[in-house]
Amino acid sequence: MAYVDGFVLAVPEDRLADYRRMARKCGKVWREHGALAYVECSGDDVPMGKHTSFPQAVKLKPGEVVVFSWIIYKSRRDRDRINKRVMADPRLESMMDPTSLPFDGKRMFWGGFRPLVEL
């Protein structure tokens, strides 16, 4: 069964093009190192909830959009191997400087998931 890394973050609308460029580069690196799929989605229908929601989770500010992303791997073992290689890839060094990211990394959250259902 596959393994999935999921990410949620807030991106200022005026930096979305910068984020898209960064995501395309990152996706290329992940795929070259063996990820099966790399997907980045911009929020289109993410209402504010009463108790929990995507906007609340990232402390969404006016002029920002929620981004929901995931990377699919063959297995947890492959994910660990691939991520180790990705983090050592020199192409990502310049993109991962926290001061130049097109979003606030402090409001990003992520995790690794084992699928419960695959159809």
C-alpha cells in the first residue's frame, strides 16, 4: 500500500505565482528521486468553520489562500529514502531559505499517512 505526505499552508494571493514556481521545482525534484505523485492545490471552497477548518488551522489572514498538498510514495520506506535524498539535493537549498519562502512556514503543518482505503 502507498504512503502519503500531506501539507497545509497559507500563501499570500500576491505570492501565489512565486509559490507555484517553487512548487513546480520541488515537485520535479521529488519525482526525480522516486515520488509517485506530487500535487499542490489552491483553496477554492474552504469555508471558515465554527470549531475547526483549513482557514483556522493555518490562521488564514485576509489576502491569503489555503494550499493543500500531498506527495505519494510506494511505501513508508521509500518515502524515508526519497525524502533523505531530496533534503540533500542542492537544487532545493536556495528555495528552502526561510527568509525567501513565498509563505509563512510557521503556519504550515504536515504529516505522513498510511492510506485506509485505496480504490
